[in-house]
Amino acid sequence: MQGQSQQQAYDRGITIFSPDGRLYQVEYAREAVKRGTASVGIRAEDGVVLAADKRARSPLMEPASIEKLHKADDHVGVASAGHVADARQLIDFARRQAQVNRLRYGEAMGIETLTKTITDHIQQYTQIGGARPFGVALIVGGIENGEPRLFETDPSGTPYEWQALSIGSDRSDLRDYLESEYEEGISTDEAVGLALDTLAQTNDEGLTPEGVGVATITVDDEQYAEVPAEDLESILADRDLLATDEEDGDDGESADADEE
């Protein structure tokens, strides 16, 4: 009984390490990320591609209200998985930091610098009593000095750089698919197709233009741009990924109302 109460003490204390060196609240935050729908990031030779599963939990929900892809700055895009409210807070923080950098130094903020600024902010919430960690992971992609960069933020406040990655539900399966299919030197157009193929691995009924979101940032213009729904429909049809039944509102998603 005493051992159980000690376990609960470590469970509830954000700033307290357990005897085996674990922060349970951070681990639980990672579990919240796994409950969110998947997002994928791919670094191409000439740009970065972000893609997200935006399936609605109800046919009554407006698809445009499901925010999974965000523009942080002209040259930076962010995809999220986990608690929506936490993601919005971090996106707003990233946007402020990017604008402060432009005003202070007269230049765009580097992707690595922006990512580490975000993760420094996240890490503070693993050391402050009376607050909880952010229950969200982000994919931060963009162009830095003419080169595409792709990073992940973790609820612990650790940044990782990737060539291709997935966050959210079914992460392991999607990562295995990316590891087998990703090739260095692919173009942005090929990366868009690969991102959609990856999301389709856990969607047996296929994808719909309203149920996915895709954004690109290319080296040529360094501008964040979301792929229009009509273009997505054409790409999905060409790759034989288009769902035959448009009524995909009840898709068995396990995420709560606060999660994406």
C-alpha cells in the first residue's frame, strides 16, 4: 500500500523524478500526442511537405474548422498532433518569436533557431510546479539559407531533426512505411504523393480532399502554401487513394474533443 502511494506521488509531481529517473507527467503528455490524428513531414530536395489527417468526428462539423496545419511565418509551416488548445498556444508563441526576430534583426528567423526557441518554452513547463507539460508534438518545417529543414518538438522540450517523420496515432507504423519508401533527393511533388501514401496506410477506406491537409514550402519562393482541395482530389485519384464513400464522419477516431 505504501509503495502504491509513493508511485502516485511521483505520478502527480511534475517536477519530481521517480527513483528510476522518469518524469511521469511528461510521459503521459506523450500519450496524449499518440491519441491525436496523424501528421507527416517530409524533407525534399527542393522544399518541405507537411500533411495531416483532418478527418471530422461528425458529418455536422465544418472541415475548415479543423486546424492541423499552420503558417508560423512566410517561410515556416507547422503541423501538430495532440491537444488542440496546447498546439494553438505554441503556434501563437512561434509566430510572435518569428515576428520579433524580423523586427529586431530585419531578417527571417532560422528554422533550427525557431524550433529550439519553442522547445525551450516547452521545457520550462517540465520544471515549474503548478503547471503541466504541453500535450502536443509539432513538426516544424521550412527553408533556412536556401536549404529545407524539418524538425520535431517533443513534450519533454527536446528538438529532433528529420528527413521524414510522423507524429500522432499509429506513429510507429507510419514511420516504418516512411523508412521503407523515402529516398533522398525526391522532389516536392513526389514528397506530396509520399505523404498522402503514408497517411493512407491507416485509412482503409481511403482519403478525401476534405479529410486531409497538405502544405508545401519550396526553395524557389520560400512561401508557405496549402494545396487546394481540388488539386488534392486530383492527386488522390491519380494515386488510387480517393475514398469511394464520402461519408467518413464516423471513422472510429479515438481522440477526445480537445485533441487533434
